[in-house]
Amino acid sequence: MLIDQFNRVHDYLRISLTDNCNFRCFYCMPEEEYEFTPASKLMQANEIEAIAKTFVGLGVKKIRLTGGEPLVRKDAAEIIHALSKLPVTLTMTTNGARLHEFIPTLKQAGVTSLNVSLDTLQADKFQLITRRDQFQRVYDNIHLLLENDIRAKVNVVAMKEFNDQEINDFVRWTKDVPVHVRFIEFMPFQGNKWTSNKVLTWQQILQIVEAEFSFLPLKDELNETAKKYIVPGHAGTFAVISTMSAPFCGTCNRMRLTADGKMKNCLFSKEETDLLTALRNGQDIIPLISQSIHAKAKELGGQFSADFEHIEASAIQNRSMITIGG
Ligand code: SAM
Ligand code: SF4
């Protein structure tokens, strides 16, 4: 088992399949022209499988595929198929644009729940965020998941003066549609122009919802990052992921593997452990994984505190979100 200095058991691995993406979300990608990592530097399908197997041997029970956009990778179906053979819950975070091509693959792999990102219910605003005209495609693909009995959690990055007016539109969507909307507090990463006054906090989100709906809290599951709520009578739920105003580091069970094979023990860690080069050199990667977990900081990668209004974003040393894998 992978246990850190604060007695946290790490049994959840998030694997980025690529830093490439068919969208250009401004809060995720650096603004300057960005060169995607060449394929030779990315983990190959067999390398992903080998590293994942090692983690499973160390107690990992859940794997999430992410990116960049995991479904732009040419061998995404092959990777999903290979990882579905492991004794883990397999899931994915996707922008949803290509989901319609992958329903049979996902069903065959036994995937029962997916996270799809959708920050607005307005087509023109969608284009502003992603620089792509794909709102209807993503919206329809969320419904396609539901028709195929795949649970859909919808990730919404909540930002002041951007989509705060739409919080209750999303909650209204949960009335008849069994979607699980998750509002994520806007987080700082390299090049994403984060400022604390753009963060719409958990408490502010609840105040907005309260003005229109009565709602009840739902029971939190172990290691859960989302604080969940239901409007009685609604088919779906809503939740807040309060990384900035109320981090959940105390129960963190998560580890990350970037598409170029570097292990990150925290989303905000500046240190990385190069598992891919070690694997390619025939080295045993287990001691490297254990050392990385042992070195994990108590909270927020040791880089800032929950007093987010005073964060100096430019002082945080980290990759951009698209190259970490959210
Ligand atoms: N391309 C996929 C997608 O968009 O779902 C997977 C990768 S994306 C980096 C993973 C998640 O991170 C998405 O839900 C996205 O909205 C979220 N994300 C990206 N940048 C963020 C930021 N600065 N603050 C909060 N969430 C962010
Ligand atoms: Fe691509 Fe997802 Fe980042 Fe948007 S949030 S640019 S879809 S990786």
C-alpha cells in the first residue's frame, strides 16, 4: 500500500493520455502558442499498461484517464480496453466532443460513470471558452451517455463574471435530467491568468442557488472531493469542488501520471518523478513511486494555503493544467 507521512492511503491514479486537445479552454492552456509533446516522448500504450499494473500491485483501485483530451489519442480505445482488464474502477474525464465515437468501447470496458466538462449552457459562450463551435455536440453527448446507462458528472469551472449567472441554469437542468453537476472553484496554473477575484467560492455558489432553490446536503463518501447537494424532487444533483476555499487534502488518495510519464504526488506539486525514463531503462519503478508518496506535502503541494485571496499565482511552480492532466 502507498501510505504517506500523514497516513493517507493512495489508491487512486489519474493517468494523462496526452497533452493534446481539440479545445483551447483559456483557463487550462497557456495563452502563448503551445507545442504539444511529440509522440515519442509520450508513454506508449504498452508503457501505460505496464506502469498502471505496477500501481495496481501497490494497491490502486481506481484509474481515471484524462489529459489534454484523452479521446484525441489515436490508440485511446486500445488503452481503455487494456486497462479495463485490471481489477480497478476505470473512468475518464473528457470534454465530450468525441464521446459518440466511443460508446461501444466504454460499454465493453465496463465504464459506468464519466466526467464531462461543460462550463456554460450557452453556445456562444461555449465558443468563447473553448474556441470551438461544439456546444451542441457536447450537450448531446452527455444525453447519449445517459441513454446508454452511463452516469454523467458534468464539471463546470465556476468563474465570477463569466458563468456565475448560469449557476441556477445548471441546477435547473438537474430537474428532469439525471446529471450530476459539479461546480469547480477556478484554480491557478501556469499561464492561465488566475486571479483570486475570479474565484466563485463554494459559499458564494450556495448563496446563488439558495436564492432560487431549497436543497439538502447529500452524504459525503470517503475521499470525496465534491460536496454534494440535491434539490428535493430533482432527478440529478449538484456539488461544489472547493479546492481553493476549503481544500480536501486531509483525505487525499490521489496520484497523477503525466502523459510524458512523470509522477506527481499532488496536482500542485512542483516536484515530479520520471517513471517513464526509469521504465525504459529497465529500472524498478516501485521504489521511485514509494519515495514520491513519502515526499508528498501535507496540503496543496506545499505551495500555498487555503487563504487563497493572498496567493501570489506567479510564484507557484507548476505545469499548465493541460500538461498535468486534471
Ligand atoms: N479534456 C478533458 C476535459 O476537459 O474534461 C480532461 C482534461 S481537463 C484538464 C480536466 C478538468 O480540469 C476539466 O473538468 C477542466 O474543466 C478542469 N480544469 C482545467 N483547468 C482548470 C482550472 N484552472 N481550474 C479548475 N478546473 C480546471
Ligand atoms: Fe482541453 Fe479539457 Fe483543457 Fe479544455 S479543459 S483545453 S478540453 S484539456
